Amino acid sequence: MTIYALIIEPLASNIRNSKDIKGINLPNRKEKCALFQHADDCSTIITEISDYDHLVKEFKRFGEVSGSKINESKTEILEIGRKKTIINQQIKDLIKENVKVLGIKFGENKIDKNWNPIVEAIAKTCKEWENRNIDIYSKVQIINTYILSKAWFVSKVIFPTQEIKRRINRALYKFIWNGPELIKRTTLNKKKKEGGIQMPDIEEKINAMWLQKIIDMIKGKPTIWKTMYTYFLG
């Protein structure tokens, strides 16, 4: 994958430096933003319909040399902001309500689109394990290492609603007790030496992840996302 990232860099460089591809201009940033790359996954941002034709031209030119081709089945377009009249049927066919980038769906109803499958997967996994003869400490270990791993990645990008967190907790504590809850959840969240079982507190964990973003924004190197954060926070 590292070798591919090096090979595809000429394509990225051509797109970034192309005068025909306008991209978007971010506040407090000199360079235009037209391309995001994650290994072999490319996401482009354009503001003019004509940019699309120039992008396709660059991809085809790169393909003629490298042998690479666009995976058309995974090529999608998400409209952001004010809708424009589009005549090109090829572009129309690619427009979707949601697009997936690195496993995260962006677009309409993004919270439900991302979180409902995860909540259902967590509930299903808990159901599969609930009738096994496992002690309560082992159940917490399973929750930490296996069940909640499905949620942490998405929670860094899409903040869950209170209802989603309640649904997750309901499934987890049903798995823990397999019946009525006999001890307060706040007690179970505590360390063992404090009388708890170190049951994960979803609220605290997710809040900590988002607080880390603030630390990264203050201490980290200049990036596109930091430019946007700084601009909108004033």
C-alpha cells in the first residue's frame, strides 16, 4: 500500500496544481483544496461542473501510463450546499444521498445511517454471547475488546445522540446481568479496588475522544480540518 501511495502521487500532484480544477478555497489557507487521499481511496472536492471533466481527464491520463482504472462501482458524488442544475447524465447517475469515506457515511441522515447498523450489530453480538457460561469480569473484557470496538471508530467522527447511547447501554447491561440490574451502573463503572468492575462508561469515553480533538487542534501541526475548526469557532 505504501508503494501504491508513492506511485499515485503524480496524479495527486497534477490535480492539486491544475489550473482547470478549481476545488475550494478555505479560509486562512493559501492553497486550494481539491483532493483528499487515503491510500488507494481518493476523494475530490469541486465547485464547478466543468471540474468533473478535467478530473476524469487526469485520471484517464494517469491510467494510460500506470494501467490503473477508476472503480466505477465505487465512484459516487455527494452534493453539498445549494443544488445546481446538472445536464450531464453521467454525473446525475453518480449523485447519491450518502457517500462512504473510510467506512463513514456522509450526507443526509448521517447519524442514523452510521449508528443504526452499529447499534444493531452490538445488540446482536450481545444476544449471541448472553447464554454462555461467562463470569461478569470476562463479560466486561469481551465488551471492551470486541463488542464496543465497533463503535469507537465512528464515534470519533459522528457524535451519537443520547437515544443511541441509551440503546447501546441497554444492550450491554442486559448482556452483563442477563436479567434485572442488581447494582447501579455508576458503581460498575468504577475500578475494581473501588468496588466496581471497570464497566466502560460510553458517555465519558466518547467525550474524551472529542476533547482530544481540541488538544490536537491546539498542539498539532496545521491541517485542513484545523483551518476549518478555527474559522467556524472564530
